Amino acid sequence: MGAGAAKASYADPMSATIRILGVDPGLTATGWGLIDQTGSRLALVAYGVIRAPARAPMAERLCAIYDALEALIGEHHPHEAAVEDQFVHVNPGSALKLGQARAAAMLAPARAGLTVAEYAPRLIKKAVVGTGAADKTQVAAMVSVILPGAKAEADAADALAVAICHAHHRRSAGMASARAAS
């Protein structure tokens, strides 16, 4: 076997590109962001916001979130997904509703066979800005620095921040996908 053939049989897992879907769930606006990670390099793929009909019944709103994420997964073929964990609400009713949106946001990638990680809001902010107390403006500004070309605001910027956080933590969390190992 020649030298070229030997090198081809040992793929470097750090050179494999992993596509990550980040999701910032919400009942009215669910942010989503897709990035590619190759080693330590991150590249912007796409981002946006899913707008569920505000006055529709809860089941319809949850279906809108699920269906839109399912379509995004079918179109962009991510390898892994990450969702922002719920922070504690003073209002238990709001916490319950946000939990339902998170369930819809987690179910779509899970049903597609993706690994789904969850990250606390403070960890996401710390991974992107350097402090867990950062505000949305600071997060959006740092996302645009980390991912040149990203002009995302609010929910979409938060979703890209979730994806960036996952890219930074996926190996330590044992989340490396089968694609990276092959």
C-alpha cells in the first residue's frame, strides 16, 4: 500500500466539518442559527426566526415551531443540535409555556436522529461574550465578530450563540458526532 493510501485511511477527526443547529426557543419567536465547525474554525451557514401565529391555539403554535425546524433540518442537514435551556421565570405559567416551546424545538432534531444538547443562558453568554451577565446587544455584537457576515439580531443572534457555545463545549460534553469520528 502506498503512502497516499495509508494517509487516506486515517481521517483526522479535527478536520471533519460538523454542522450545528442552534435554537433559541420561544412561543412567538424561535431563533435558529446554523454554523459549520471545522476543527476550531467556525463559519456562518444561515440564521433566522420562526414566527408562530401569536393568536393561534397552543397546539398550532407548537406545530409551527416543529414543522419549521423539521424543514430547516431537511434543507441544511445539520449533524448536531443545541437548544437554550429554560431560565427560571417568576411566572409559573410563562415557564410552562416556554417549556412547551422548548419541547417542540428539541423534538424536531431528536426525531431526525440528531444529538441534542442543552445549555444554560449564562453559559451561552459566557462562551460568546466572556461573561454570563451579558445583554442581548453584547451577544449580537460578539456573534458578528465570531461569525463574520452575521447581522443577526435578538432571537437569531441568540440561536447562533447557542450553536457557538455548543461548538466550544461539544467535545468536553462527549457530544462528538459519529461524523467527526469517521
